[in-house]
Amino acid sequence: MVRCHLARLMGEHKMKIVDVARETGLNRNTITLLYKETAQRIDLDALDKLCNLFKCEVGDLLEYQEERTKNEND
């Protein structure tokens, strides 16, 4: 599964969704979906704008984590 660390980055920079929308020009709904980690896809332009805003790499914003199987949870 891919985890999005937008909420953490926003917290570190003391920014709200409306602040990110204003600074990047991205739709508030796009930011909200990433913030809540419910987005199904992300546009490369959106990634570029977010990385530029937070002065970070894509790997700081998105992280791949292997999904655990039922047997691993036991």
C-alpha cells in the first residue's frame, strides 16, 4: 500500500488544507483526499506542486509499505 505523508508535512509547516490549495493552485478536494489518504490516484503535476511547496522529494510525501497478510497479524 502507498502511504501519503501530506498530513504530517502540513502539520510540520502549520498549514491547513485551504493554505495548501491557495499556495499550489490545487483543488481542495484533491488535497483533502491526499490528506485523509483516500486518494486512488495522484497527478504528476500535483506531486510536483506539493514537493515544490514543502521543498521535499517525492519519497518524503509518498511511501510504499507492504501489506500484511492475515498470518502475519497472528
